[in-house]
Amino acid sequence: MPTYATPTVVAPMSHFESLKKQAKLILRWHRDRYYPVAAQIRSGLPRFGRMTDPEILAQSFKLSDAQELVARQHGFESWQALKTGLLKTGLMAMSDHAKKTSTKPVIVAAEPQLFVADIKTSCDFFTSKLGFAVAFSYGEPPFYAQVTRDGAGLNLRCVDRAVIDPEFRDRAQLLSASLTVATADEIKQLFLEFQAAGATFFQTLKREPWGAKDFIIKDVDGNLILFAGPAE
């Protein structure tokens, strides 16, 4: 059965630091001519919107461009606006002590991969039903894409056959991804939002014995996606 762990306090500036690392990673991908990043840049930065992949990779691309892309992917117009938004939500409250004692490598994100039959159909589902945005779509026709909402990212991989038996998946409640929110109020709001959008529920909002409230969405390919938050 799915579990829910109460979030720990974020280390000082850790969220902002992870976004800075994402921007540096995008910059490195561009410098290394990593083609999938071209689609991400094209979809996130309007000035690159009409360029082909080779044209984007041939353009000058600075750290400030990568930071703007990360900001836009998180719903902000600029890097400065993102910083201001994080300050308001308290996600940049970090002590100097924590900065100095952070010596281990930090995993900044996890991106579950969902197997889908059609990239466009899947992207349409996540954007229209679950409020995600398309970070990038790659290939002609597209065979890989990423959708994001807030701090969550889901990678979509097109396959031409089922990779798991649908009946067994439903019977065993095999999850493709698990996403969490911070408060009981947020999980209820999210449930009501998805309900109003007409999303298909495999399990409606319920309180679990281990102290969580959760529900499960079934996407157009049958993938089961858990959304969870604290019960109180």
C-alpha cells in the first residue's frame, strides 16, 4: 500500500539552491548540444519558439537564459520574480550554518517516467485535467515529453504496447508516481480541482490508517498516480 511521510523542514535555501542547479544543468546541456534540451528551451522561452533544434543549440545561451527558463517552468516571468515568490513563501529561509555543513551530494529532484501510447493525448490530459504545463516535447512525431506542476515533473515515454498487465495493475494498485502536498487543506483543494476538471479517479479522497489523506488518478493510459497529504 502507498505510504505518506510527513515532510521534513527544508534546509536553508535548499529549494532555491536546487533551482539554481537545474539552471546550470540546462546551460551545460545546451553547451553539450544535448538535443532534448532544445525542445525544452523552445517551449519555455518565446524568443526561441520558431527555431529548429539545431538553430537553438547554435544560439548564444547564457546562465541568465537558463534561469529564466527555470523561472517560467515554475510559473514566474523572471528569475527575480521566482526569488521574490520563494521569499514570500518562506522557501529561502536558510541559515548560514546549514550552508556550511551541507557537504554531501544533494539529489535535487525525482522525475517518474510514465509509459503512454500517444504523447500529445497524454500531454492534453495532464494540462487540461490536472493543471500541469508541458515543459518540453521531443521528436517528430513526439516520443518523449515532460509535464510539470509546481515542484513535480513527470516524464512521458511513448511505447507501442502495454508494459504491464492492466488488470494486474488495478488489482494490485501499482502506482506509476506519487506526488505530495504539504497540508490537509491543499490535498482537499487538489481533489476538488481535479473533480471539477472531470479527471478519472481510481480512488477518491480518503483518510488512511497511517495518517494521510490521498486519492488516485487514472490517466488516459491507465497509469495510477497517487496524490497525498497529511490528514490533519
